[in-house]
Amino acid sequence: MQIRDLPYADPGIPDVRSGTRFLLWLGRQQLAGQVKSLLWGLLHHLGIAGLPLGVGLAVQAVVDRDGGRLALAGVLLVVLGAAIAAGDVMLHRTAVTNWITAAARVQQLLSRKTAELGSVLTRRVAAGEVVAVSTGDVERIGWFVEALSRFAAAAVTLLIICVGVVVYQPALGIVVAAGIPVLALAVLPLLPRATRRADVQREKAGRATELASDTVAGLRVLRGIGGEELFLGRYRAASQEVRRAAVHSARMWALIAAIQVVLPGLLLIAVVAYGTKLALDGRIEVGELVAVYSAVALTHHALRNFEEIAQAFSFSRPSARRAARVLALARTTTPLPEARKDTAGGDLYDPLTGLRAPAGLFTAVVCGDPDVAGRLADRLGGHPAEAEADHTSVLLGGVPLDELPLERARTVVLVQDKEPVLLSGTLRELLDVPASGAVRAEEALAAARCEDVLDALAQASVDTGGDPMRTRITERGRSLSGGQRQRLALARSLVADPEVLVLDEPTSAVDAHTEAAVAGGIAELRRARTTVVLASSPLLLDRADRVVLVDGGQAVAVGTHRELLAAEPRYRAVVTRETDEELATAGGRTGGLDALEGESA
């Protein structure tokens, strides 16, 4: 896989049983790239390892005054230099390619999971953790994948050096062959402690990132209640904890680095001392001593990869664990039989709450708790907030919605939350969404009562001839008011024209006059289409064909707005904001549930 070929057509199915298994899966997915990097790494390291042989031959040729062998040594050194240069360049290219392609694979997996779960992702995983995984964690995971092949090349090189030195000069080679494994493995006892400290650092950094993300998201509210300095103080404290943990971790890594400098130095001293004695005794030549000494000195270059792979693994394992936790979240548990995959249509029914939205009708749902309404909207879209052991999916025409193929589920049901996001771009691009084609953009804008929005965009359209459809909308629609953003998002949903449209408080940010007009527009444009609106506004409820009251997590009453207003005190309490005393005066609870059961029967 080359960088120019990104993105992947299919990033694959990851092994998310643990962070380590996820890292190994990534390495296997890039086996061709790993092999290329390994081969170029071997050329680079073996070229460096061969330099002592050329130097030794040259020294011995000078001692023996042999010009032919000196020329041969010179040619050998030139060839080795070219091999080192080519290996270094190509090793860097292939290693960086492995890094970028691994990071891109993880990002594609995360994007696919985000698209699969939708807004429910942040209900199952903290938003700060999602941000941490998709940014810094992706980089660290890519680092480990990239370092893996270079480490393998270094390990193979050290093995070849040990064997080569023993064959070249057995007397000194035994010392080198015994010392190099000690150098490579000496830091192993320190790695668990270094890994634990790195884990602590990463966890504290993750918590600080989550705190920063949550603080920024709620900064407007915090300023409103005077809590800005309080939360900034908490972030300062969290960042200081991260700094202390980083220093604590760095001390251990500094000790590991020091050991990998000191021990090779001690081995060099031992080789020089023993080799000098052998040379004075006449058992080895001076050139052989220089060659072995140079070989040992240059092993430090390969040994650095042992420290790097340990550090990369220590830092990437917590990142891989977080990524695996996000990627392990599942949308469905039971595959739908092939014969039923394309069947969807009919009533929308939630077995958990007993809510039923008949096909082709405008159904309003009243919940006293906005959080309950948000979770119910997610369920109706096929995304329950949590995967319960006794999970019961929402049914559309008797078919479990979360067992439909994702593309089909997105086509038949569209959920618009109470805080929809507008992407930057022109108004035409905003409304250019996958749609049935039955609703034109002009009709959707008119139904959502966006006349004032179009006027504002036309006035701001300096370089487009006053065409609001060509006017750019800033990121998240920040140049528009809350009500204008809400109505544009509603128009986008109406253009899509899904079989089932679920709207969560679609008019909460507009005035009463506009709200009444929008309610009429929705009812008219969605005629004969299934529409579910979660709201408590009488203006919306009065335009609905039927209204369902959800209380205590159950649908307890069904009827028209006026019928429930007259007969159901709990409904009246939510819609008209009656007090407990007024409820008691009204006579307490009535039999709305009986009406629901009768209709269901």
C-alpha cells in the first residue's frame, strides 16, 4: 500500500480483543510494507556492520604493505557506503509509509465506527476519549507499526554480527557473542516499570484532554454561571499532574538510555583489553582487532532500536487499548436473514417503551424529561444508548431496525437531534444530501419557514449576485442565529425525505408564530409519510395526527392533543406546566393507559 493509494477501499475487520492484539493485527495487515522495510533495514544495518571488515582489511594491508589488498578494501568500503546510503533512504521512505498507512487505517476504522453508531457513540464513550483516540493515539499506534520492522532488521543484524565475529575471530568472537545479548536484554527488567509509568502518564493526559474538551464545549454556560475560573483551575491541576507523571516516566527512560550507553562502553573496554593481550601474544592480527572493535562499536546503532521499540510499545499500547475499546462497540448483535434484509416499512414500534408510530401519520411524543426524549430518539433511529443483555430493537414493519444493513437503515429512518450540526459550505451544498428526490430544496426551505434565512444569506452574498443558494455558511453556521440554524437543519432533513423522520425538539429555538408555521409546514410536506416529533409545544402537538405520552419510560396514553389535554393530568402537567397542587385538584391520574391498551388491541 502506497500513500498515494489512500484511503483503503476496505480497512478490514480489526482484532479488538485487546490493545496488543490490535497492534499485532495492524502489523499483519501491512505485512508487505513491513517486509520491504525489513529488507531495506537489513541492507542499511549490514552495510554499517560490514564497515569494520573493510577497515580491518585496510589496516592489515597497510601493516603488510600490500597495495592490492588496500585497493580491494577501498572498493569494499565504497560499496558498503553506497549500500548504507541506499538502505538509509529507502528504510526511511518505507518506514514513514508504514506509519502513515497504519494511522490512516486506524482513522478509517474510527470513521466507519462513528458513522455506524452516530450520535450514540458519545453516549457510550466520553467525547474527550474519542478526540484523544482520533488524534494523538493514532500517531502513537502508527509509530509502533513503523518501528516494528526497523527493530526486526536491527535484531537480525545483531545476530549476524555475533555469528560473523565468532567465525572471523573465534577468540574475541566468543566475548562479543556473549556480550551483545546481554546489552540487548539488559533493560528488560526495567521495561515493566517504565511501561507502568508511561501508562499512568497517558491516562492522566487522556483525562486532561477530556476535561479540556468538556470545558471548551461548555465554556459559554460556564461563563454564564461564573464557573470559568473554577474549571480552568481544574484543568491547570490536571495538566500539572500530567507534567509530574511525564517527568516520572522520563526518568525511567533516561535510565534505560544510560544503560544502553554504559554497557556497550564496558563491552568495548573488555574487547580492547582482551584483544590487546591476544595481539601482543601474536594470536590475532592488528587488523582483526580493529575489525572486531569497530563491529562492537557500531552495534550501538542497532541497539538503539531495542530501546525505541520498547518505548513505542509502551506508549502505543494504552492508545491501542483505547482505540480497541471504541472499535469494539457494536451496532447489531444478530445478523438479519438474507431474505429479509430489504424488507422494511410499516409501523415504527419500540417494544421497550410501547411507543407505536403508525405508517403515514404524524405522531408527536411527549416526554417530561428532555434526556429521556433524546435517548428515545436514538432508539427510534436504531441506536440504543446501551447494549442491554435483554436488548430489544425498535421494529419497522416487524423488522428489527438495528439488524438491517446500515445503508438501508440510514435510508428508511432519519433522526435529527435537538442540536444538529451544519457543515461549512454553500446552502446548495448543505441541502445536497442523499434523498428520494420527491422533495425539492425550495419546498423544504418553505416548509421550514426559512424566508428570513434566505434574505440574510442574500444580503451577505456579495460575490454571488445575491443568490442565497451560493452563499457560504460558516463552520457550524456560527454566523446564523440558533433558530435559523435549527430551521436550515430541518430543511435538510425534509429534503432527504426518509420513510420515517424522527425530529427531537425541531422548533425549540424559534418564536411561537414561526413555530406554528413550521408545524404546519411539516404536517403538509410530510403528508402520508411517517413522522415522529418529540416535543412538548402545544403548537406542534395540535398539528399531530396522534400524540403519545411517555411517562416513567413507558407509553401511558394515546390520543389527540385536545383529548389528552382534557383527560390526562400527567399530559397536562408536561404541556401546560401545571403544579402538583393543580394536579391534585384535577383529580390525579386517569386511565390514559387503558386507552393505549384499547388502541393497541
